[in-house]
Amino acid sequence: MPDQSISLREANQNFSRLMAAVERGEVFAITRRGREVARLTPSGHAAQTVPQAGATASLPLTEAALAERLVRLEALVDKLLSALAAPDKK
């Protein structure tokens, strides 16, 4: 996912929402009069990148986002294993 561009004024007015997005792993280029003046990235941004399903680009993920995905994946695996172990209802 490419970096998103946001004006300094818009970033100032929506700081809480902007920070929540950064915590989810999003990266923002902050602009003033159309020129980039800063970049807002999650701490440890050089962390791993994981490709999105069906996408060729990589999405930077925070450790918390990776942990959340792992928990969801484990739940799906448990469901599949339960379905395979269930007796046929014929």
C-alpha cells in the first residue's frame, strides 16, 4: 500500500484518527502547500512487511497487527480441524 498524503492542516484537525491509523501500520506523508514536510510512520517501521491477499505490494505491519492476524489465523485453523474431525452426518 503506498503512503498516503495528508495536508498539515488536515493532520492537525484529525490527529487522533491519524494516530490510530499509524498504530494500525499506515504511513502518511504530511504536506504543506503541496510539498512533503514530514513523514509519520509507526515505531519500528522497518519491521516486517506482509503481502496482502491478492495484492502484489507489501503492507507494513506493526507487531500488534501481526499478533492480531496470527490469532485470527489460529482460530480459522481450529475451525477447519474441528470440521475435519466431525463425523459425517449421512
